[in-house]
Amino acid sequence: MATYRCGVCGMGVNATCADCDKPLVNATIQTADGREVQVSRCPECDGKIKSPMCCGQDMTCAV
């Protein structure tokens, strides 16, 4: 399971898919303008969400 951490306060977040209850894994997607964005992806149903935010910035996850 991917653990996202805030670089400012150190808070951590784990997440599971609400549809199939599988732990989300860290992934990246590429935007239309070529930027890479960190996301959490369900390995079962392939749904994706943008990484969570804390202290006004994206939380990060070690790959």
C-alpha cells in the first residue's frame, strides 16, 4: 500500500479503493502538456486519484 507523507508536518495517509477495497498503489500519469503527475491507482479496477494534499502542497510517496 502506498503511504503518502507531508514534507512539511510529516502526516501520513494510506488509502484503499471504495469500490473493491484494494489498497491503492503509487503511480504517475502524463498530462497533455507533458508534465508527470503523481497519482494513487487501484490495481484491481484501475481507478486513479491525484495524490492527497496537506499543508498546501502535494503529499509524496516513495516509489
